[in-house]
Amino acid sequence: MRASRLVSLLLLLQNRGRMSAARLADELGVTPRTVYRDVEALAAAGVPIYAEPGPAGGYQLMDGYRTRLTGLTADEAESLFLTGLPQPAAELGLGAHVAAAELKLMAALPTPYRDASLRIRQRFHLDAPGWYREPDAVPHLLTVAEALWQDRWIEIRYRRWAPEPGEVTRRLRPLGLVLKAGVWYLIAARDEQPRTYRVSAIREVYPLPERFTRPDGFDLAAFWRTHVERYERAEAAAVAVVRLSPAGLSALPEVLGPRATRLARETLGPPDEEGWHRATVPLESVPHATAGLLRLGAEAQVLSPPELVDHMAATIRRMLRLYPNPAAESG
């Protein structure tokens, strides 16, 4: 256990440069006192590590020192081949680099680890998009990614849906890209506040010559977790009341997904004289809810809010005009 921790400490300093004992302790899940002892052990083993005093000080390696030691265990080597995402890598223009890196890793692994990694690749595959869904067309992803790598401003023409549908122009500092369920999202700062933009909704992107400095302490994973939680809370706060037949209730998981089904079942009322139940479902937007609830056909009746009822009724009337009554025509 300690040997693995010493390797991790060494690689942290090699990859990140100077780090304080407190930061190293946080990364390694130990106390600063343990870090002090581990640093002494590395120095005694001949690793050129030294401490820089002062508020901005910490431990670091002598300039130019690098180790070829990786300390990969069999489980760690196998897990690396579960992280491969060939389609997203290709979309980012990194497909060839990922393939080359995997070939080099395979060549560097001992034979038992290499065989185990091949078994992993033969037995597991990640397909991110949902069923019956093609990945979003993202013709501007590579341009956005290049600006992201280079910390350059971009100007985009963007198709938004809220608060009102329409195209807008935004000048942004790209901070990160997130792939969620097969959909790419750009996290970018407009003014000082990071915001989320669906990459497929970008109509044009213009890289600008100015560079910017990334905000100190911005954590992409933490921002995304907060964004998802806030989005789901907001969506759950806006609900529609629907009346569902037994067949409609059974079809909810396939039509609206597990989260909407869970909310519906938690709010399920007693059956009426026809065996139908009242329930609430999340209301992301009126057009989105209409498209989903129409998939339930005659097994669901929307009761509120009024704007959703009106939109459903107007949509159904337009559909009726496409399918005239054959009996009325023959009469």
C-alpha cells in the first residue's frame, strides 16, 4: 500500500509541479504528517525532491527529473481500456492520437497485463447515445475544442429555445466540453458567469485572436454536477397534471423515462370510476412535454397547466386535419 502511495506522490509532483503537503495529503487521502514521512522516504531512496519555503512553497522535483516508473497494477492497466471512447475522440479530432497511445500502452505492458487488457476490449463496449437516437450533428465541435485548448475567445451564433426561441450571438470564453448521453455541451463564460450551450445548437463559430486566463479554481466536473442538480430541481418544480389509463401508466417508463415515471408514481392518485389515475410529471417545456405525452396516445389526458392543454389540443387539431374522417367522406 505504501509503495503504491509513494509512486502516486512522485507522479503527482512530476505531472503538476510544486504542491504543498496539504494538497498532496488531500490527493492521496492521508494526513500531512504521512506526506512528510513519504517525502523523507523518497529522498532517502535518491529521488531529487526538495521543499520550497513560504506561503506559495511546497514540495517539488529537481528540474529535468522524470521517472519512467508508473506503478500500474493489473487492475489499473485493465481499467485504462474501459475509458476508451473512440467516437468522441474522433469528433474532437483525437482519434489517431488515442489509437497511437493505446498501441504504445499495449507495447509497454507486461504480457499478462496485455492479455487481460485485450480481454477487456473484446468484452466491453460503450455506446453513449440512447436507443433510436443518432448522435447530434456537431460540425463546429472541433473548432470549439481548438479554441478551448488554446484559451481563445470565440463568438458564436446560437439557436436557443428559452426564454424565447430564436438565434442569438454570444462572445464567450470556452472553459470545458461535456459529453452527456451522447450529447456534447460547451461550458463557457459570458461576462463572469459560466453557462451551458448545446454544441449541436451552434450555427456558426468564429475563433477570435484574443486569449484569456482561465478563472482560478474552476472545476469542470463540480460545475457540471451543480448544473445537472439545478436543472433537475427546476424541471421537477414545474409539473403537469395528467390522467392516465392503466396502459398509459405502464407505458410511462418507455415514453417519458425513469425519473418522470418515479415522480408520477409518487404522486399517483386513487383510480376513478374508469380505472384511470391522476399523477404529475415533470414539465421541461410545453413543446417538449407535448411531444412526449402524445406518444401515450389516447391513454393519457392532460389536465393542467392550461398552456399545455391548449398546446396539446392545437397539435391534435392540426393532426386531425392531416387525417380526415373516411366515414364522413364516404357519406
